[in-house]
Amino acid sequence: MVEFGEMNEAMRANLAARFPDATLIEDTAGLRDVVGHLADAIEYPGSASDFALDLQGSVFELNVWEALRQIPAGRTSTYGEIAKKLGVPRQAREVGGACAANRLAVVVPCHRVVKKDGSISGYRWGVRRKRALIEREAGAQSLPGFPGDPHGTAST
């Protein structure tokens, strides 16, 4: 699980519920490299693709999450476009549900999915944060040496 937020009792309870068979241990030093890698993924959009993942969800969710990982940093796609890509063009709402079920902020970039009209809709960690991530990626794409897709920019 990768989420935005401060560790507090609510987040601990969420972790315990999400991983009921795990023993939760706070190990700041042990997570330093992972947290640094996550910070790099935000600071240098596109670098999150080299995370080793153990994605767990329904077959549909896994397919949606893989499609999200194919959206280049600095670009956006719509729920309908993802559904069409998966061969289920009438299931845009279900794509939204799979995005909502994503627990890997930035690593599985559900923030790159927007409404059909290009507007920004819901995001587990807040619409303001989603907008900031999209804008950061669009800005980073214009920098020299950015490995993004030169054929498009983010929708806002």
C-alpha cells in the first residue's frame, strides 16, 4: 500500500484491516530507500515504473491498473478510453471503480485518468492533489531530458 498522509491511528487501523494476517512494524530506517524512491517518482514523473509490485485485485482491476501504468507521465486518459482499450467500452464507470480501489498512489497512476470532458474528478487522496500531480507531470515533461511522450500533454 502506498498512500498520502501522516501515520495516525486511522491509518494504522486501515493498514491492519487491509493486511489482517500481518504484524505491523514501524521501521522508518528500513523504509528510507522505498520512501526515497517514491519521492523520486513524484519529483521525476515516470520513474515509478520500475517498482516491483505485488498487485492484488480482481482480474478487471489488475487489467485497469496495468492500463494505467501504460499512460505516459505528462499525459492523461479518460475512463472511457481505458474501458475501450480493455475491450469493454461500456464499462467506464467500472474503470472508475477500479481506480478508486487502487491503493498504490503514484505507482499505479490513477491520477492520470480524467473525465470525458477533460475535467478532473474524484481521487482517493483529494482532487487538489490529483490536479497538482497532473500539473507537475505536465511541467516536468517540458523540461530538457524528460523521458515523457513528446506527442501530448496533460489535460486539465
